[in-house]
Amino acid sequence: MTRHLQLRSAARSLRRTPLLAVPLTAALLLSSCGTSGSDDGTDPSSESASSSTDTSADSDTASTGVDTALFLDGALTEEPTVEDCTLSGGTETTCYRITVSGYPVDHETGPFCPDSITDSAEEGGIWLDGENVYDLDGAFFENLAETYDDDGWLMYDENGDIYVTETQEEFEAAARPDVDPDLANHCVEGSLEWLENGEPITTEVLIPTTPVAAESAQTSQGNNGITLDGVVIAASAPVEAILSAYTIAAFDDCGGHYNPFEGYHMHGATGCSEVGEAEDGDTAMFGYAMDGYAVHSPFEEGEEPDDLDECNGHTTETAGYHYHANPAAENQVIECLVGQTSASAEGGDGGGPPDGGGPPDGAAPPNGAPPAGAAPPEQ
Ligand SMILES: [Zn+2]
Ligand SMILES: [Zn+2]
């Protein structure tokens, strides 16, 4: 709720901000949604990982631990390894070092931005701003000034053609802290071929092999987790900064998009990347949170069970303790974490900045650098 109020207040301040007065430092649009794992010593000869069969009984948050066999073929660039790690609460345990490929192995990426205000939703992806999720059809772009109550929005020309980042240079210029003013009123999209070497950007994470409860739930900082099809579940996208630069950082229908630093990553759970069957009355799993608990798809509105905790987690007979992702509209995939995360990952760049927080691995507040005068970081 707090988030929504803050977004509304940010939206109000946007309306008072003339186009050219947008603080340039405010908008590191698509950059740095997360982290590249930690760099503490990896023993290349670490034992090869296998599916964990550990169980932690007698707990509301019992879980069988991370099952590396659930990752789809090709989702990981190498076999996970196991190493000693110290968790955020001081627990000494073991963690998997997992490298996700950075490209979803079970679906193509895009489309992101439609070409014309006459295009249907099939030609575009989605936009999510913390309050709503929108189909990126032509009408969305036609109505932007009304949607955000700001006449500074005009993202199409006299022919109805939508301004879209069309080159690698434009993409990069729209995804840096000082957004090129020429790219205001552009729908920002990237592509695999515009990443360095045209290759997916891999991300290494350390995740406890078996989750260990934390003393209290923590808002997930930096990356929220990883998907079973090989993509980082990033922190919230810096919606205020994106909108204050009069840009739309389009997501595809799977809630992911590209930035030049992190490659393709996900901000909204829309039912992609799922594996296995959902239990009766539940939804299917699509990833792991950084504390090692499974993450399942959101419930349909009105179908949430009443046993969800503050982090949208609960325990079922088949799945043990697991989270349910927030609806994509909320711009935060995992509400919070009940388990400890790898302290080394947090202390290195594992707890690093989400979108908008300065250089890719720089220190940044949880929600990036907000526009001047905007609400303080969430929570
Ligand atoms: Zn992003
Ligand atoms: Zn569930």
C-alpha cells in the first residue's frame, strides 16, 4: 500500500515537472536491475551439485531445499556447485553457486514496443507501474498523456508511428543515468543482438542449498531470485525515473526486458517459466528466491488462500513452504524474504542495486536513485 501511495505522489510531482527540467540523474532507466553474484573464492573443484534431499522439519517454513534438477535444460550455463557460505543471519551452511544463462530457454523475448498507435496488443508487450499492468497496444501510447495526466507525453508522430529505440546507440543512451533528452517520448526496447557480443549476459548467484529462516522477514534487496528457465528475477523497476524521463521501458508479455548491463531480466510474474503441475488450489512454480525458497506464480485476483503470510508465502503438503509472486502490476515480484540470504552475496555485489541505482554494480538505495523530491525508497 505504501508503495502505491508513494507512486501516486511521484506521479503528482511528475505532472508539475516541465519536460526539460527532468533531473537527468534521475533516470537510469533499464540499467542495473541486479547483481552479478559474489566474487568470493570459488573452488572450481567444488563438488558437483545434485538435487538436495535435505529436509528441515518442525518448521512452518519447512522446505526440501533447492532442487537444481528443476532448472530447464540450458537455463544454467554450468553445473551448479556447492560451497560453504555464511548467511545474512550468521548461519554457516552450504550454498549453491548457480549461473543462469540470461536468456529464457522456453520462450523468445519480446515483442516489447508496438510500431503504431493502430497496433493491437499482440504487437507489444506490457507496462507495469506499481499500480496497474497495461497491454502495450497502440491505444496505450495514444492515451499516455491522459493516463499519466501530463501533456508532456507524446510518443508518436503525425502518422501515428510510435517512437521506439531503433539502434543499439539509442538503446544505450536511453538506459544510462543521464538519459539523452532526444530519447524522451520513446518506447525503450533492447534486444539480444545489442548486448555486448550479442550474447546473453549470465548472472551468478549464491543460494542456500536448504533455506534457513531469518529472525524477521526482509524486503528483498537487489535481485529477488532466478527463474527455472534461466533469467534473473530483478528488483523493482525504477518506474518513477522511467516515467519522469517520459519513456516507457517496455516489458514483454513474460514481464521481462533488456538492459545493456544485465541483459534480459524479469520484473513481473505473468505465468511464464513455470514447471510442473500446480497442486489443487495452488499455482505452478517458476523460480527460486535468493533465500532458497521456491517461487510460484501469482494467484488470480480473489483466489488467494487465506494462509498467505506477509511475504505471500505458505506451506502446502506437496510443495512445502513457498512464495507466491505478487501480481505483475505491483512491480515487485517477491514481496519479502523469510529466509536468510548469502551474506557474501549481499556484501559483495549480490545485494546490489536494482534498476536505476547508478552504475551496474554501484552502491545504491534499494529502489535506485529516485527523482529529486520523490518519495524515499520504498519500505
Ligand atoms: Zn529492468
Ligand atoms: Zn502456494
